[in-house]
Amino acid sequence: MEETISIKEILKTLKKRWKLIMLLTLVAALISGTISYFLLTPVYQSSTQILVNQKQSENQIDSTQIKSNIDMINTYSVIIKSPAILEKVIDELELDQSVDQLSQKITINIQENSQVFSLTVQDSNPTKAVEIANTVSSIFQKEIKNIMNVDNVSILAKAEIKENPTPVKPSPLLNIAIAVVVGLMAGVGLAFLLEYMDNTIRDEKDIETLLDLPLLGSIQKISQHK
């Protein structure tokens, strides 16, 4: 019985404060949408694929050499973001940023048991993201011969600029959806808080609950005309 009454009270509170809940939800969605569309800088992404494969003689596949190439990818992922590579990229593209700032824009994605890894660059300028990705890959391919004394790196796929590039972040729809959920939760929480702090006596039931006394009688409201 107590559970039924509790559920009724919850529904009653939600029904009573539904305008407040919807208002907070709408405000949160509007704020999130405004920030996502007008204040946050869009970020674009571009990627290249790099193959690590030592040239085989007489068309023979050496499984040991393949395993060695795969193991070297972890080392290459560190070298490719090192000052030895990125400083040359900055000089060639005349970038106004430090090695650390450029390194933060670059992500290396390694696939397990694969000789191919991808280099991804994120930048607020889609054209610049493509230029950085291709330049890093090209310089890495040239410099790795001197750094590791090996020639086993090939660029499998270059980054290309699309006609209508789409930013990878922010995601306005996702941000708005999250804001709606947060606003809804905040509205419900505030509704129950206001209901808890409201000590106004409205009917006979409130008197019995607050004073813990039996109700002996009630006076009906009589209009002034009568």
C-alpha cells in the first residue's frame, strides 16, 4: 500500500511541476546547441595508411621478416611523433606551432597482427589536416632509412581533401541529446526538491500527515453570493 501511495505521490509531483521540468530541459538543449554550433571550433580529420614491409627477394615470403615488421610498428609509432620527424614537418609547412602541439594532433592507430598502420591528423582546417598527414608520412618514409637503417616503409594510401568535409567534432546532435538528458534529470530533481521544501497545507490529508491528528470535520468553501 505504501509503495502505491509513493508512486502516486511521485506522479503527482511530476504532473504538478511538468512545466518547470520541460523548461529546464529546453534551456539545456538550447544552450548546448548554441555552444556546439556557434562557439566551439569544428575539428576535421584526415588519415594516411603506411605499410611496413621489407622487400622480399625471389618473390619469397619470409614469415620471420613479417613478424619483425609487425613488431617494428610499435617503434615506428614513437619515431613518427618524435622531434626528428615533426621538426622537419614544421619547417616544410611553415607551421606556427611547437613539436608538442603538432604531436597532439597526430594519432597512430595500430591493427593487431597487421603490417599496416594509419596516421590520423586532426585540425581546425581540413586542408591543413590533409597537408600535415601527407607531409608527416612522406618525411617519415624518407628519414626512417637513416634513423633505423632499413627501407621497409611505403605509403599505402595518401590523405585526400573531400569536396564537403564534415567535422569529426563537436557533434551537435550528440551534445544536444546529452543536454536534454541532463536537463531532464535536473528538472526532475528540482521538482522533488521544491515539493519537499513546500510546507503549504492544501487539503485534509496534509493536516493528518503534518499534525498526525485525526480529522473531526471540515468546512466547505461557500461562495460570497450564497
